[in-house]
Amino acid sequence: MKKDELSKSLLKKAQGFSESEITEEYDGDDGNLKLKKRKVSTKYFPPDISAAKLLLMMDDNLDIADMTDEQLRDLRAEFLAELKNQNEENKKNDKEDL
């Protein structure tokens, strides 16, 4: 897995996401399979702070070891605001998909 792919996956997990799952039930009494029942459900995975932390640590331009407590608090606030915005956008997109 490339670093860009890993970053995208971590960002998705850090922001929280929804996944659709399709369950199908078939009837094959006469030898032919026919779709009997199809259920589509959506599962929500909440934001993961560990993924967010790892994502921050992977940023080559970000050296949190040299930051002051105030800088870390500001960075945390910015990141949480971005997570909130992305989460709201994801929920809006999920509602549009339904």
C-alpha cells in the first residue's frame, strides 16, 4: 500500500464513514436461482481518534515534538473542526444517496 493510499484510508477512518451492506436471499426450488429477498443496510463507523493521531504523526511537515502546548491545542482545535466539517459533509452525502 502506498503512502497516499494509507493516508486516504486513515483520513476516512479519522473522519468516520458509512458503508452499505447488501444481503441477498435466493430461492432455488426448481433448480433455477431466483432472488427472493434483498436487504440493503448502512452501518456507520464513528471517527477514530487513533487514526487521526497516526495521520498527524505521518505528516512529514509536522513535527509535534517541538510544538508548545498552545500550538498543540490550536492544532487539535483545527483538526477537530475539520473532522466535524467532514463528518457533516459525509452525513449530508449519505442522506442524498438514500
